[in-house]
Amino acid sequence: MSNRFIQQVLKTQTNVLFLMGLVCSGLIAVSVGAIEIPVFGILANSLDQMQETVLTQIRLPRVLLAGLVGAGLAVSGGAMQGLFRNPLADPGLIGVSSGAALAVAVLIVLGGEFAGTLGLYGMSVAAFSGGLVASLLIFRIAATSGTFSVTYLLLAGIAINALSGAATGFLTYLSDDQQLRTFTFWTMGSLGGALWPSVIVAASIILPTIFILMRYARSLNVLMLGEDEAKHLGVKTKDLKRVVVICAALCVGASVAVSGMIGFIGLLVPHLIRLMISSDHRQLIPLAAVLGAVLLILADTLARVVVAPSEMPVGVLTSMIGGPFFLWLLVRQFSNRFGI
């Protein structure tokens, strides 16, 4: 058998395993909680009225939203790492998260009765709008160089992150106890407000951007050779940078809008795929989407049950798990490189 055939078989097996993991994690997530819903009952469609209501109105939209957010964050992280040619790059570099946080802080602290009337929908709209404005501003600043340089993009992102952080800190200083509590809980990240409308809106933004980024996977592979080499091989690098930045901004903006700030998914998942399977973006992007969905679904399930009947913010849990694990990966990679 040829090496190409063996590689294709291994690739197919990997895809099947990842998809099976996604299905299993979804079944576990919808069955675990204050009201247990047996997996056999779900598959056999033999649930009672209460179980069916909990499944269709609470658990299922929450699991689907967790999968969408996890996939969006992971894919945007993988695309940004390919664009910057740095496995430690993060979607937060382009200022989407900080812009979203600033907009939510403005709404909570200065919105008054208007913010109370809109509720969670107001924070979602503010977060998406703030992230989009920040990314467009960074995009405009980076484009002033005439070549849409990645260096300018990174520097503009750092500057916008710093300014947004300072403005958010000032608004936090002005806030009262209730406003501070609301904003703090939003920054911790939670999927507790998942409803079918938010699932539909998130899916309408995240899924198309993932498919667009998958179409540019080969160009991202070529870009890893260097920008000049990519141009010689026919890649329109300027268009590629625009597409990746816009799609990543839309993915992160939509995710932050419905879930708040959730860390380490966009940084850790693509890095894991590169270490375990492949750095080929044609495989990395779809597998990152599946693994990101699986990890956030399981993390949200754990957040619901670990301190029951209360609920831990899922962003806190992903940081508690992802931070030490990522440090271990860095130490392991450093040790392997220098033979320590």
C-alpha cells in the first residue's frame, strides 16, 4: 500500500474519532444536570413531559451554543496563528475581545434604564458591536501602511487592547456595586442564558465564517513559508489577510456576544491539533472546530455540576484548566528542544 493511501485512511479514522467524540460529549451534556435525562430515553424518544421540556428548551440550546462558541473560538485561533505564523497567537490580539468588553462596560455603567430594559440581549448586541468596531478600526490602521502588514496589524491590536483596557478600567472605577457585579460576571463567561434565538444568530455568523476559513486553508499553508514566497506561489496575501482578520473578528465577536469572555480555547485547541495530528490547515481548521466544540461542551457541563446547585462561570473553569495545561505544553516543548 502506498504512503498516500495509508495517510488517507489515518485521516479518515481521525475525523471519525473526533466526530464520535463530539456526539458523545453532546449526549453526556444533555443528560447530566439537576434533572437527569437518560441517554437511552433520548435515543428511544421515551422521555416524560418534564424531561422533554428541559431537554428541548434548556439543555439542547445550551449544548449547541457551547459547541458553536467553542468551534468559533478554536477556528479563529488557528487562523490567526497561521496568519501571524506563530503558534502562540490568540484571537485577542486583534482587539475583538477588549472592544467587546469596553462596549459592554459602557452599556452597563452608562446605559442606565436602557441597559436594564434590554437585559442580556443588550449586552449581546453591545459586545458584538464593540468587537466589530475594534476590529474594523485595527483593520483600517493596519491598511494605512499600503501593504496591510501583519506587523502593523499586531501593533494596532496591541494599542487598541491597551486603550480599551484603560477605558474599561475607568468605567469599572465609576460603576456601583451592582454594575460592577454584572460586568464581572459577564467577563467570567457563561452559557447560562442560552436560548434558541441566540443559537440561531450565533450559527448564522460562526458557521459561514468557519467554512470560508476552510476554503483558505491551503493559502494559509503557503503563507507559513513566508509572505514573499507565498506571493511568488500565487497567493494574494493582502486579500488573505483581510479575509482571515474579518472572519476571525466575526467568529470571536459572535462568540463573545452570546457567552462573555471565555479564554484559552482559541489558544490551546489549535496548538493541541498541531502537536497531536498535523499543522496542515486543511486538517487543522475542521479538527480544531470539532475539538473546540467538544472541550467547551464538556467544560460547560462540568461547570454546571461541579458546584451544584450553583453554577461556576465556564470562563473561569477553562482558564483554571487551560492555563496550567498550556504551561505544561510549553515546558515540555522547551525541554524537548534543548534536551533538558
